[in-house]
Amino acid sequence: MLWVGVALLALVSAGCSNSNTSGSAAYDAAPPQAAQNNAAPQEKQGQGNTPAAVQPVQQQERQLVRTATVDLRSDDVLKAIGEVKNRAQAAGGFAGQENSTKERGTVTVRVPSAELDNLVKNLDGQVGEVTRSEVRSEDVTDQLVDVEARIATQKASVERLRVLFERAGTTAEIAQIESELTKRQSELESMQRRSESLKGKVALATLTVQVSTVPIAPPAPVEAGFGSAFLAGWHAVVTVFKAITVGVGALLPFVLVLGVPAAAVIYVLRRRKRVTRTNEAA
């Protein structure tokens, strides 16, 4: 029995080795097209593992609200302000608030955001001497995306309520749905106005130009420290004390007009009460 088992094990081993050899030989003898087909899944799998960083990524255009402030020195303030307004209109914008005298003036204009840098650059030397220039940008992309998403959701909600309004059968249902529909329609219009306002600020930048015959002093830098904090606190105390003094001064006439007669009446009543008690005791 031992020798029979050994013989059977040898036959099984030989059969397995022959099958492996035949499989390898068949793969080697296969035509190139078959070899390419066998390799294709591996290549596709390799392509699937390609890092995402290699693939191009589209970046969303950022929505920026741009504002600028420019200080100009010019011998003719009114002429300089007029030139600023003309340049803003030539760039496709318009003039806003204006406040000017012969010595000092301020004008605010709205221009396309793409033209802001060129307009600020051309002011120096052509309109006056630029003593200070500041340009700021605020990213409102997330706000616009959020508002647009809310608008889409609110529109869908309004449409659903309109369908329910058409299917309402009783007067109570009609009144309830109409009230809710009016409320949501008002919220939708508010969101749309918010979106239009943001888009308007993005499309048109705000430029404020201050013109003076003498150089305008730049704003003093704020120094952080114990001394500045103490001065700020002291100014706050003085402001509060002045407010209290003004309040007392405003109330004093009422006290004199109404308080003195009231005190006199109370004194007379108490004196009469004391006299009555004395007489009763006697």
C-alpha cells in the first residue's frame, strides 16, 4: 500500500507539471494580438491608477469687488475733478458723489473693474501728482455661489407651492397656501436683489479721488501698546463723562420747573399731617 501511494503521488505531480508547461507554451506560442489582448487589462488598470494631479483641472473664475482710493495734489482742484469724471466716462463708467471747493475736493466714480488699474495709473502726471494710492479687492465668489444656490432652491419651492395652490379645494387651503407663497416669493426677490447687487459691484469698481492744492497727509498709523491702549481708554472715559454731563444739563430745566413745585407741595402736605396729629394728641 505504501508503494502504491507513492506511485499515485508521482503520477499526480507529473500531470500538474505537464499542464503548467503546456499552458506556458501555449501562451508563448500565442500570436502577438492575443498577447496584446492579455496585456490590455493590465494597461487599463495602470491607466486607472494615474494620479488625479496629472489631469488638467478647471479653476473657477474668481469674482472680486475692487475699490481704490487716490490722493492727488493739483493747483486747480475743480479742473482735476472734472478731468477725473471725464476719464471715468471715457472708460465706460460714470460719476457719483462729488464735494469740492477751490482748495479741496472729493469725487467718487464707478468704472469697469478691468479699467481700474489703467485709470489709477494714468492719473499720476496727467491729472495731478499722486501722493497716495490704495487698491483693495474682496473675493465674493463664495457669496455669489451661495446666493445662486439659494435662488435655485427657492424657485423650486415657489413652483411647488404654485402647483399646490392650483390643486387647493377649500378656502382655508387657498388662504394658507397663498400666504406661504407670498412669503417665499418675497424671499426669492430679496435673494435676487442681493445677487444683482453683488454682480454690479463685481462689474463696476469704485474709485474715490481726493484732490487738494497741498499734499494730503497720510493717515497716522495705529500703534499697538500700553500707551495707546491707555489713551484710548482715557478718551472713552472722557467721552462717557461728557455724555453724562450733557444728559444732566438736559434734565436740569425739567427738574427746576417740575421738581421744585412738587417738593413744595410734598412739604406742605407733610406739615399739615403733623399739625393734625398734634391736635388729635392734644
